[in-house]
Amino acid sequence: MDISWNDIRERYDAVVVATGASVPREIDIPGRELLGVHHAMEYLTPSNKQQAGDNPSDLITAEGKHVVILGGGDTGADCLGTAHRQTALSTTMLAIGKQPPTERPSDQPWPMDPILFEVQSAHEEGGTREFLASTVEFLGNDAGEVRAVVVCDTEYRDGGRFPKPGTEHEIPADLVLLALGYRGAEHATLSEQMDLDVDSRGNILRDSAYGTSVPGVFVAGDAGRGASLIVWAIAEGRAVAAEVDRFLEGSTLLPAPVSATDHALHVS
């Protein structure tokens, strides 16, 4: 049974929104509409349900297919590992930027969060990883299915990253998975029903105490921070509990390890 946000708000004195940042980033290139080009979570979620014993009707399998994954982060690694277990014919991960260093750079000392080349267990299982790879087009067959990805070398100029003319080449692809990151929370229903404010990145706007523009409604985790690490979600879960307790009782003895405005230290 569906329940509206208004119903929840009427039933409870305090509500915590922790729905995550699940709106995927899109890629606007020719051939995006071809069959076989999917956002990462369209692929991963049904696969996880199958592993849990369900029989999802929207299951996408990599079995016997050439798989190309756009994006080199954690979600891309999840796609890679799943494709291996589904016995993909080949796997290729494409990242538009340079390959990061394997050791902490001198300009990113502890406790900064360094940008490093990661080798996760999924990478160790096989597949190809390409860096400085700009995807410019998806090619299809007569049935409207993807058959290849056209890739150029990435060149840095004018303060941006662009495909380098004359470097085009094709990579066979029967399944393309877009693991390009996320644009924020699915906030349309929330904003419509509770008139919540949203920031320019698509995250639900909040103050340092996790409070939203609606009194009694709080937001924690990726829904307010943007896509981040599980350690931030754990810390924010504890902190928002303290703020809810303070809101309901007037004071709290619960620990609040981080505020909603805290961030990891990054090199500028």
C-alpha cells in the first residue's frame, strides 16, 4: 500500500528523510536511446533481487555479452563484479579522466581524502580499464540494439575535457551500463507534497542541524549530502537522531558526531 508524505507528516511529530541520492547522471550523445543502454541501478537492483531469491521481470543479464561500463567509481565496480558473475563475454570500464596515482600525492596529506587509483576485488577478477576515454556515440544494429561504443582520447584544453578529433575507435558492446554518478535525491513528490526546498545539486536543502524548510522534517545521508560514502551515512544517522531528540524533548544526551555542513578535506 502506498502512503503519501503528507500522511506520514500527519501521523508523526518528526520525520527523517533518508532516501538516498538515486537520480542518475545522464549522457547526451547519439544512440542513447538504443536497446541495451541502461543506467547502472537498472541493472544492479534486479540482479540483487535475483540473488535474494526473487524472480524480477526486469532482470538484465550480461551472460554471453560484451559489456561496456561508463564510469570508474564504486557503482561501476559493482556492475563489473555482477557482469563477471553473469559470465559476460568481455568487460570494459571507461573513465573520461586520467588514471589517478597509486600513492598519496604530497599535496593531499592526511587527513585529506586523496584521489587514488583503486583496485577493488571486482577489478582483480578481470576486464579492461581504460582512462582518458571520451564516449562520443553508441552504434546500433538493424534491430535498434547497441552493438558498439565509439570512443575518443580525452584531451584537456580551455579548462575542460574534450574528445580529441581523429582518435575515434569502436569497442564492441551488447550491454552498456552508465555508472556516471548521481544528481541528487528523487525529490519531486517530496517537494510537491511537503513543499521542501532543494539546492542547485538536487539535494534536499537542510541546515546544520539536519532540519529542512518544513519544521519537524529532517534529512540525513545522501538525500541531503549527495552521493557519498557509507561512513558519512552512519555518522549522519547518529547525528540526526540527536537532533530529532532535541526537537521532540528540548534537549538530548545522544552523541552527534558530525553536523550536516561537515565535509571531507579535499585538495582544492
